[in-house]
Amino acid sequence: MKELRAKVDDVSQRNIRYQLIKGSSAASSSPSKQLTAEKSATASVFGIHGAAEQHNESNMDLAQFLMVSCKDENNDLGLGVIAVWGTSDDLGQTSIISEVYENPNVTTKFPCRAWVRLTHPFDAKDFVHSLVQQFHHTTNDAREDGREDAATAGSGVLWLCEAEEISGCGQGYNISKLKQLSAHQNIYAFHNMRSEHEASDLTGTSSCSKGDTINSTDNSAMPNGEITEYLSADGVDGKSLTLNSIMESRIVGRAQEKQHIIELISHQATEKFQVISIWGMGGLGKTTLVEDIYQSKELSDKFEERACATILRPFSLVELLRSLAMQLYTETSEIKPVVGLPASAKEKLPSMTVPELINELAILVRKKRCLIVLDDVSSTAEWDQLIQLDSFLMMENTSRIIVTTREKIIALHCSEKKQENIYKLNDLPYKYARELFTKKVFNEIIDLDKQYPQLVEPTKLILKKCGRLPLAVVTIGGFLAKQPKTSLEWRKFYNHISAEMEMNPKLTTIRTVLMKSFDGLPYHLKSCFLYTSIFSEDRKLERRRLVLRWTAEGYSKEVRDKSAEEVSDGYFMELIGTSMILPSQKSFHSIKGIDSCQVHDLIREISISKSVEENLVLRLDKGCKLNSQQGSARHLAINGNWEGEQSDFERMVDIPRVRSVTVFGKWRPFFMSVKMRMLRVVDLEDTTGLVDHHIKHIGKLLHLIYLSLRGCKDIYHLPDSIGNLIQLQTLDIRGTSIVILPRSIVKLRKLQYLGCSNKLISSQRYLEACMFFCIGRCIPCEGMEKHDSNQRDVCTFTCCAAIPVLMSGYGNGGGMRVPRGIRTMNALHTLQGVDLLASGGIAFLRNIKGLMGLRVVRLQEKNTSEFCAVVSSLNLLESLSVTPDRGHELLLDGISSPPSNLRNLKLEVIRYSIVCTPKFPEWLKKLENLVKLKIGFGTSGQVEQDGAIRALGNLPNLAVLRLDVIYFNAEDLHFGAEEFRSLIVLQLGSTEKMRLVEYELS
């Protein structure tokens, strides 16, 4: 409360500075007058401390206070500031001010009036535009009522501004320059004169006509989170959300989106009014786009009543209803002020309760075609309070409500999950982002390649950093407009853009708008989002990798019948829905639709700064500097460009506190230590230079839950101490050169995910050479001394990789040999890359009933019956991949009851000199949930082939089909019009024999 009072006092003290606009008389005022003014300013604070019963008394006091406090010593009306403040929103400040605003004595004394609700962040242009428009209306009202006198004839507004802000603001007014304070700051008077003679008498200066424009090269801007490019002031209907009410707007690069949404709004009558939801991350221009649509000529004659309101924070139902009612009254009375000007017909609205406002709205919208805009809905609870009101049910069925929000889940909720009424707004295409940027920088659209070729590359870098986000493009463009147009200056700005966003007042708007999205996240999603700052810029984050790591860090817990991993996966989709992370591709490599994500560059800057602020992540990058607290961060991320030594590492990192280590690029032995006893996550995916002896002490990290060596091609063996990691839940060794898993792995009873496909890239001759070099003792081998490999690594490679491959054929199919004791690992739900032949058959699979993902290689014909029985018993199976052994036919007809949840099926065809002709599995027809299928099979003729294709086409959810037609005997391939209704991707392999592929469109 002390801080609030101090702020109010500060506003009142500004009255002293306002003496400047009284002209030369203010400059010559005596010290005694200044002291009097200072006392008056300090006293002009009106506190609302009472409750509802003190309401009328406060009104009278405020009205009298207003009349008295705005007189100076000569009894002339001067410019004064009165601040009204209270402790909360429910004390009636708005109602009290409204009644004083309509007080007959006040309206007589102040015929030129305006009512403005300030927006945050504050937009000076919007504020002044609103004042000018309302002054225009109130002075016209004064003339109609016969209240105009000599004072009102010259009434107007005095504005301290930059020169270019005059353009378009003098609609219906003359503009007079009173005084120049600096090179860019001037005082202008806007006044409505009946003759040029009156203007000269009042100001003593020449005035600008309506059409005159004062130009300036100063093109800075402080946008309110939304982006609009202005043209002319003609044809405006006077109704808007922001300063678009004054001038016609053109939304750069949004013509297609605008047309699509207008078509949604213009659809014919339905059983109920429709809700059109527009969602996307902050700064995309959702509000501006809706404003443009709201004012469009296409909709001007389609609705009888219109209103628009921005949801305030904190949410206030009474204020929202009052705003809508005021605007609807304005529409009805054909008085159209910009900012909800109270009129005589609306006297009672400020004091109405919620039930009264609901009834009033119901009367206003009853059986009328209405267009209602609700901007920035931030929760489903807010929407539920609104939509349950009887008022909206009174509207005609052709009525439309437009909602803007940042979250997909809110958009779905508002539109009742009708996908056709939901529109996701994306960032600008590069072409339009560059057009918007250059127009902001140069105040016109130019050909950058011809006129400023040296700026082309810096522009690409800056737009990439902006992520083509309109808010960032315009704000940064406005800032660079005042900077030298040189490549050096722009590159310097690009290199320090993160610091500029935090420190430069003209760029902090970007951070303010984007931070609103972060602040709105629930606590559990904030932790997950900040965790993404571990990963380097421009890196696509695999969905499974993030989900498994979040689970290992304890960000999710098992809830009833949902596992912790499923809860984490839900968090991933929630973050996608809030646009804090963006889907990098909607490919179908995953049965879940979105494989990976990436973080917008500007959003990523927020995640980095917040994670540093909360002491969460320590990033070791090139040139990084350590602050006093960051060394004790819990998560360590090391980039390959960091060039520090071990002494630097030990000085910068609080080793015992580290809970996760993530390395990108080159590995160095001191990156991981047995002193990291609290380590839960070790992620070394695609690390180079990592060899076997670097991980020999991995078994001492007893709290390890997640271990990834994926893509580390120089790892040939896991140490036996791996069995000590009894808390381990994820082991990802795909893409390594391991062909045999140690027996101790069966001790990992909590292991849930085991990815173990190998990627032996060494040639046969190389393997043979290694074996001969290592006979009886460890001898250094040429080619094996790269990185930090020692003699033991050579021996390990020979014994654990070379000999098994040469003597037993292990690893030939890209799989690994697993110990038979793996059958006791009942927690496993994903098992990838098992070499069935090397593992001694498939008996170990019988006891692992909870498998959801299974990939096996080298399946032989003699084991197919047993394998079919195992698959039929895996009721939870969602993904299955099977590759036969060389020269063996893949016969899986024995699957009598395929898993009903199966969504991803991959049946590989191996082509050798021995002709294999796998048959079409009849049980495929039962897979109603199948989304993705890769298959190859043989047919005897055209009839059999058409029947098989027809069976695949009848699968209702099949979206991806990769079909190998090498064994098709017919020359024509036909896809019927009524088939494959969900198909998105079709890939045909080995089409050499095909004469015709025909696909009918439905």
C-alpha cells in the first residue's frame, strides 16, 4: 500500500511539470506561485477508503473537489491532475468517477471531455488518438446542447510529442505548433476552428490544414504487442479496439488469414451462434488481425450489434459486462466513441451489479445479429463464466463471437472442439517479414538487394532471431531506423540482441509480451519449459528424449492409471498448445504425429535468462562468464565450442550438486566425475571422442535414471558395473557399435526403455585386421588410436565386437544379443533392436507382458509360429517392427488375434538371390487403429493384388503407407476413390515392373 500511495503521489506531482504548456506565463511565474502549485498538486489525491454506504458522500466530495482544485490564483481554470485510488477493484472507483463525469456542473464547466482506460504496456499514440476522437464528439455535443461559448470554440488538446506522430492525428482539427523543446520534441495544439481568423486570434501562429502532414525520419515505435501498418484516415467507422479506430489499417502478410476468418464468420445460420477461436503465441498480431476483420467492409452490414473487449487482468466479470453493455448502447444510439464514452442513456451502467448487467445485455442483444470480440482469453474458467450467461443465448443464430487466446486448449474449449471454427495464427512468411522490417526501417518498401546489398545478410540473421514474429520485427525495425544503416552496426546489434531486449527501453516491449506467456504457465509446465534451455540453439528436440528426461528429473509422477511417462507426454502437448514450444515437423515418423519440437529464438532467450535467474542451468559456451551464483546450478550443459581446461571446469562447476550432464560435440574425460553422486541424467547423444574406458566407472553413479549413449560410434562395450544402476529406467545405446549386452543388465529391474540397435560401420577387412593385431595381448592398432583410445579399448573392440561379428554373425542385422535373464525384467515397455538369432530364440519374450514397443531382427521361419503366439499375447503393444533373417520368408499368418492397440507396424522385406515371396497377412484387416504401415508382400495376379490393396484401403485410420511392390506380378496398381480416406503419405518402392499407378480422387 505504501508503494501504491507513492506511485499515486508521483502522478500528482507531475502537475508542476504541466505548467509548461501554459506558455510564457508559466515561465515567469513567481516562486510563491510555484509553491502554491506544488501544494495543490500534492493535495490532489482522492482516496476511496470507505465501503458502499459511503458512496454518495464520496461522489459529492469528488465533484466539489474537482471544481475547486482546478482553479489557480486568478480564478482561471488550469490543468490539474486528480488521482483517485483504492485498495481493490470492488470499491467502486469507476462508478464514482463515472457519476462525477456525468455531473451537470462538471459537463457545463468541462465541455471538452474524454474517458480512457489505459492499456498495458502503455501506448502513447493510442492514448492521444482516443483523446482527440472523444474531444471531437464532446465538443459537437456541446454545440448541439447550446453550451458552446468562446472557450469551447478554441478548445482542444495540447500534446508533447515527436514530429511524425502528428501524421493522421489531426482528423477534423487544425494543428498549431506552439513551442519546440528539442530537436524531436514539440508542443502542438489541436483545435476545431470555424475560421482561420479564429485560429490566428487564439494562437498567434499559423495553423496546418486538415490535409497537412509533418514528416520526420524518426520512425521509432512502441507497439502494444500487435502490429499494424497505416494508410489513410478515410472510411473509418469509428469503432475499434485500439488506434485503428482513427485510420484504415493494412495487415502485412495476413490477407489470406483475414479472408479465411471472414468466411468463417460469414457462414449461414446454424442451430446456435458460433464461436471462432484464433490462437497463437504472443506477438503474432492476433488482436490486430481481429481489429482489421472487425472493421472490414465485408462485415459492416452483416451484424446489427457489435462490441469488442479485451479481458483485463485480473479478470473482472463486472467490468467486462459493463464494457460490452456500454458499446452496445453506443451502437444502438448511433453514437460511436472510441473508448466507451458514457452517454446519458448509460447513466446507470457504472453502478449496476452483475445480475443487472446480464439482464441489460439480454435486452440489448435479444433476437439481433451480433458480432462480439473477446480478446486475450487466458483460461477456460473465464470463458465458462461468460458463456453460461443467458445474455448470449438471446442472440440470433447468425451471431458470432470471436475469441483470441494464446493456448490451443482454450481455443478448443471455446469453440466446443469444432476444428472448423479454430484458426491457428503462425508467424509471417519470410517475404512479408522482410517487407514489414524494411518498411519500418526505411519508412517505405525498398528493394534491399539493390539499394542496400550490404544489409541483406544482417537482415536475414535478425529476422531469423525474430523468428518472423511481427511484434519483434516491427519493434527492432523501429529501433534500427535511428541507427546507422551499416552492416557493422547491424551485426553488432544482432550479436547483443539478448542484452538489448533486457536493457533497451525501446525493445523491452518484446520481452514484456512474451513473458506474459511464461507467467501464465502453471508451475509444473514452467519447470519443463525452462529445462529446454539446456539444448543448444536451432536444435530440434526429440519428443521421446524430452519426455523421458522430464520423467527422470521427477517433473511428473504416476497418477492413478497414468504412468509418469504418460503424464510427461501430456506436458509436452500442453506446451505445444501454449506455443511455448513449436512443433518442428508434423511428420509421421511417430504414431503420435509430432516427433520433435523447437523453441522460438526469442522465447529461448527468456528460458535461458529465467533458468540462470533461478539457478537451474549452467551452460558452458564459448566465451561464457560465470556469475557469483550460477556455479551451483543443478543442470550442466556443455557445448563443443567451450575451450576451457579441467581447472576452469572445476572452478566453474559445483560438481557434487550436478544432477544432469548434457554434452554436445566433443567429449573430454573430466566432464563426468564419480563425485557427481546426485547425478540422475547423463545424456551424451552424438558425442564425439567418447570411448569405452571413459565410461568404466559409470556404475558408481547409483542415482542414475537416464543414460543415453546414442550415436556414440566408438562405444563397443558396456562395463559390467552397469548392473549397479538399480534406479535406471532408460538406457539408449542405439547407433553405438555394441553387439552384446553384458549379463549384469538383468539386474536393472526398473528399466523401462531399452534401445539397443547397433551401427557397425567398420568393413569386414578392418575387423579381420583388428583380430590379427590382437592375439594373446593388447597391441595398439593403426586406426584405433584416434581420440583417447588406449590398448584396452583396442582389446575390448576385438573381443566384444570384431570376433563376435566374424565368428557368430552377431550384429549383421543391426541388432544386439541380449542375455536370457532379460525375461525377468517385467518393467520393460519398450525393447528395440533385439537380434533373435544371436539371443537364442524368442522364449525370453513370453514373460514380458507389458511391452508397448518391440523391434526384432533376424527372425527365422522355424520361430515364426512361436513369435506369432507371443505377439498375440501382447495386448498393450502399440508399435511392432520385424525383420527376417537372410534368406528366410516372413510368415506371420499365425497371429490369430493381433493387438487391438497396434498403431505402427513395420514388416521388412529382405531381397536376396533366393526369391522370398511373403504373403499378405489377413489379420491386417482387423487393425482399425493402425496409423502407420510399412510392408512388402507378393501377389499371384491382378485380382489378388486388387483385393490386398482394397483391404488396406478399408483401414479407417491409416495415414502413412510405405508399400514395397517388388513381388507384385500385376503391372497395374489401382487405388479406389472410396479407399484410404485418412491417407496422407504414400510411398511406393521398387516400381520398376509397374506400368501404371492410378489413384482415384473421391
